[in-house]
Amino acid sequence: MGLELRIIVIGLLFFIISGASVAITVGVYNVKDYGAAGDGQTDNTKVAFHAAWSVACAVQGKATIVIPEGAYLLGPTIFKGPCNGIMVMQVIGQLLASTHLEAYNQYWLHFQYINGLVISGGGRFNGQGASAWPYNQCKKTQDCKPLPMNLVFSFVMNAAIKSISSIDNMFFHIHIFGSRNITFDSIKISAPGDSPNTDGIHIANSANIQVSNSVIGTGDDCISIGPGCTNLTIFRVLCGPGHGISIGSLGKNAGEKDVIGLYVSKCNLTGTTNGLRIKTLQSSPSTLKASHFRFEQIIMNNVYNPIIIDQNYCPSANCPKR
Ligand SMILES: *[C@@H]1O[C@H](CO)[C@@H](O)[C@H](O)[C@H]1NC(C)=O
Ligand SMILES: *[C@@H]1O[C@H](CO)[C@@H](O)[C@H](O)[C@H]1NC(C)=O
Ligand SMILES: *[C@@H]1O[C@H](CO)[C@@H](O)[C@H](O)[C@H]1NC(C)=O
């Protein structure tokens, strides 16, 4: 009788445990199960990451891609939607950008056409930019290929990016384009103060984007805002080294849209060339507007140009005049 009961109890326990483990693993896709090697040497571009994303993207409901401890070498990769549910990328380890520059076309990791995305986990996106920086020649010559940006979000809606780091990118760290409702919280961005064009977060043609509680130190703008943005909120950002928080340049290209609604508060700019900057080209069309900006509780320490509004901005030698 005693034995029988124990068998039943053990059987029940087993049932509960196996049931629970099934519940945990459903919707979880570990890149290692798709052949990823976290040894820092094996190139994981072709198989592992692409395969895990394709499977997860097809799932209804929430799908979590896990990048566990380890250093995963990866060339240019696009994570493309639309997906059937919310995509969660949990980055615990480190992603390392491949240093074969010829393989890239403007981006390293590109998230596109996704509605519902979460990236978190405390991991790092390492652009391994030091060997690429000498090839940043686009300010000097027209005949050049721009270096890749670390993380690009284009046409992404309803996303939360939190607790990750982007380091030593080759070009911009994060570029947001054509997107809506994205929050960046507790992000750490760093590249040496003398690394070229390593802008922290660049936002263009997007609405309802928020950046908060983050630390950004780079060789260019900490946050820059291009044309066509509405309702951007930035608070509790520590910036430096870098070129500060910048709107523009605006009015350079045909078809640009207004920038309306920017609220920057409780930021600390330390050791930056500029603090808060607005830059427009002299040739910008007079119909283009940049308005409804509010800056509040900004601390500046050792900032060369604390507030600078330049309506005659000229990034190259010959700027068209109006
Ligand atoms: C914005 O995105 C978040 C996910 O990051 C979502 O929870 C929220 O509902 C979205 N808000 C709107 C207005 O769509
Ligand atoms: C502006 O953006 C914030 C945060 O990104 C959001 O909570 C708010 O609803 C947006 N406001 C409008 C009018 O869309
Ligand atoms: C601003 O940031 C700098 C650099 O981290 C720090 O030393 C300073 O105490 C901060 N200032 C305030 C008022 O928080």
C-alpha cells in the first residue's frame, strides 16, 4: 500500500515536472539549438541566427530567441518581419561583428517590418569597430562605401529595447527609421571619443520614440534627430564624451518633413563638444518647420558649446546658398 502510494506520488511529480518544463520551453528558441557557436571565432551568420529567427517569426503568440553566454561572431544579418507574434530577443551573451568589411551594406544587424519586438537580457552588441575606423572616408571623398551601423530599426512598431549595450560600433550605433512607439531604456552605448561618426542613437522619420535612463559616450552625437520626427522624449540620459544632443542637420535633402515635438529632460552632458544643438542648412526650404522643443533640467559640465543654434550649418566645403 505504502509502495503503491509512493509510485503514484512519484508518477504525479514526474507529470508535474515534465508538464512544467514543456510550458517553459514552448516558444523559446536558443540559437545554440540551431548550431550557433559562442567561441568568438565561428561565423554564425548563415545558419544559426537566421534559422532561429525564421522559426520563431512563424510562431503565433510570443516567441523568445535566446542568445546565451558566449561570444557569437556574426556578419550582416537582417531580422525581418512581419512575424506572427511578438518577438523577444534575449541577449545574455555577446554578439561580435565580423570584421570582413566587404560583406556589409550599411548595417550589421537590421530589424525590419516588425510589429511587437522586445530586445533585452543585459548582453552586448560589439561592432569591433577599431579595425574599420581608418576606412571611414566619406567626409573626405564621394567615392566611398559607408561603414555599417550596429543596430538598425526600420519600419518597426511597438518595441521595447532595454538593458543592452552597444560598443565599439564601426559607424552609428543605433539608427531608427520609419518607426513608431519604441522605447529605449537602460541602454549603454560606448565608443572612444575620437572614433569617427560613431553617433549613439539617430532617429529619423519616426514618431513616439523614447530614450531614458541611458549612458551614451561616443565620438559623435549622443542622440541625433533627423527630419520627419514627431513626439520624441528623452530623459535621464548621461552623455559624454560626444557631440551632445543634436537636431539636424535639417534641410539638406528634397522631400524632408518637419520635426515637431521633442521633450528632453533631466540629462547630464559631461565633457562634450556641444550640449544642445539645432542645425539647419542655409538652403533649407522655408516651408520646413522644426518646432515644439522643450529642454528642462539639463546639467552641463565641461561642454564647449552648451547651446548652439546654427541655421547656416555647412558640413562640407561648398554648401548651396539660398
Ligand atoms: C507601444 O509599445 C508597447 C510595447 O513596447 C506596447 O505595450 C504598447 O501597447 C504600445 N502602445 C501603443 C499606443 O500602441
Ligand atoms: C508621445 O510619446 C510617448 C512616449 O513615447 C507616448 O507615451 C505618448 O502617448 C505619445 N503622445 C502622442 C500624442 O502620441
Ligand atoms: C554628471 O555626470 C558626471 C559624469 O558621470 C558626474 O561626475 C556628475 O556628478 C553628474 N552630475 C550630476 C549633477 O549628476
